[in-house]
Amino acid sequence: MTQWLSQPTTIWLTGASSGIGDSLARALLADGHHLIATSRRRETLEALGQGPSGKVTVAPADTTSRDDLARIQDTLDRQHPVQMAILNAGTCEYLDVRRFDADIIENNVRTNLLGTAYSVETVLPALRAARDEGLPARLVIVSSSAWWFPFARAEGYGASKAGLTYFAESLRADLAAEGIGVTVVSPGFVKTPLTDQNDFPMPFLIEADDAAQRIVKGLRQGRNRIDFPKPFTVTLKLLRLLPRRWADALAARMARSEDGASS
Ligand SMILES: NC(=O)c1ccc[n+]([C@@H]2O[C@H](COP(=O)([O-])OP(=O)(O)OC[C@H]3O[C@@H](n4cnc5c(N)ncnc54)[C@H](OP(=O)(O)O)[C@@H]3O)[C@@H](O)[C@H]2O)c1
């Protein structure tokens, strides 16, 4: 098994300006890696580069824009060899089914699924160039474990992350012949600006720095799948073993109680 991150590596990280991405950036920089950091907010990325350690190349882009990403491609070429891409940029918009608005579905899918697919398109030539020189190369795709159970209001977010996980797993099969690995990260609840907006209980919530450490540890171990925290992901896996009728009844009951709590 390839030992990842055991020596300084050039890594493209999206969603580096906040939450899990910001914590990941700081952890990787502290370990001496070179980051090409992407998100829409340039000033936040520049602040990352002013820290005490590591090297940051600031590459702002909206990952839902292929024009923006075409500009990143030049940056990636100049920073050869890029051996890892951590595609973490994401959003979460909840649906209020009483005012059904398909824009919510579209926004989640555009950022989480299409934005990640555009990012893969952008970085694959760089990863292939690394492979051509006999270097290891890996895509790391930050999905979620939320879609493992039909949570209320998560139609758009869950669909985008279910699609993203399938996309990543299928990509792993196709890229295996080229020796490019694909890791899927499936976090439970992590305290970030994204979840600070949630008005419902978040069981087994962990800090963003903790999430970053778990991701780095999983990558060092060469894992294809990184799921955490275990009490949350194991509970979801057990729920998936329930007879469908029971799972549906439980999901509907949770949706009703959440509706009552938020109205
Ligand atoms: N927090 C959780 O509980 C949790 C659980 C499971 C999975 N996740 C996943 O983890 C990832 C990070 O989430 P987080 O909780 O750390 O959220 P966050 O604090 O809101 O960070 C999201 C990051 O994505 C960037 N981003 C969003 N849309 C973008 C776009 N169109 N183009 C470029 N960058 C964009 C944001 O930067 P700008 O605003 O500067 O563009 C920010 O850096 C997401 O994929 C999320 O779905 C989070």
C-alpha cells in the first residue's frame, strides 16, 4: 500500500477558505506540504499563506465555473508535479417541502456534484503527468455520510452527495488501470460555518481540526474510504439494515419531529 504524505507533496485543495478545508490546509502546511489553495474568497486564501509554515499558491476560483477552472489549470501545470487533489468545496442547502423549490436541488448538485466533476476534469492532466514520471497520484473527494439515511430536508444535499459518492467510486474503477487512486471521505457532523446554520441536533458533532486530523491519518494509511466519526457512521450503517418499512417510518417520524421543532 502506498504511504501517502510521508514526504512533502504538492496538493490542490478546494474549499480551503473555511471549515474542514481551512483545518486541512493548516494541518497539511504544518507537515511541510505545498498547497494550491482554491475557493472563491481570495483574501481568505491569502491569509493562509501568511502562516508560519508551508507554502501556499493562491488560486481563487468558483468550482462551478469551467472558465475559472481553466485558469487554475495553468497554475496546476506550473506547480508540477501535483500528486494529490483534495476536492472539498461544497455547500448544503435544505429544502422546505411546503414551498418546494427545485433551485435548492440544482444548487446542491451544481456545487457538490458538477463542481467536483469540473475540478476532476481540471486536475486529471496534472495527475497523469505525475504518473507518467512514475510518481503516485490520488484524487480525494469529500462527500458525506448524510445520504446513507433519508434525512428530512436533505433531498438536494443528500442527492448531490449520493451522486458524488457513486461518481467517485466509479471513477476509482476506471482510473485503477492508470494507477491513480480515489479516496472518498464521508464525514458525519463537523462544526463549521456550514453546520453552524443548522437548527436541529447534530449527534456526535466533532471539531473541524479533529476532522482534518482523521482525514490526514486516513490518507497516510492509503485508505480508499475515510468515514468518521465511527459512532455516527456505524449507527447509519445499522439503520440501513432495518427492513425498508421500518426505515421509512423512522425517517417520516424524524421529519415530523424536526418540522415541529423548526415551525
Ligand atoms: N460540516 C459538516 O458537518 C460536513 C459533513 C459532511 C460533509 N461535509 C462536506 O465537507 C466539505 C466542506 O464543508 P464545511 O463544513 O467545511 O463547509 P464550509 O465551512 O462552508 O466550507 C465550504 C468551503 O467550500 C468553498 N466553496 C463553496 N462553494 C464553492 C464554489 N462554488 N467554488 C469554490 N469554492 C466553494 C467555500 O469557500 P468560498 O465561500 O470562499 O468559495 C469554503 O471554503 C463540503 O463538501 C461539505 O459538504 C461537511
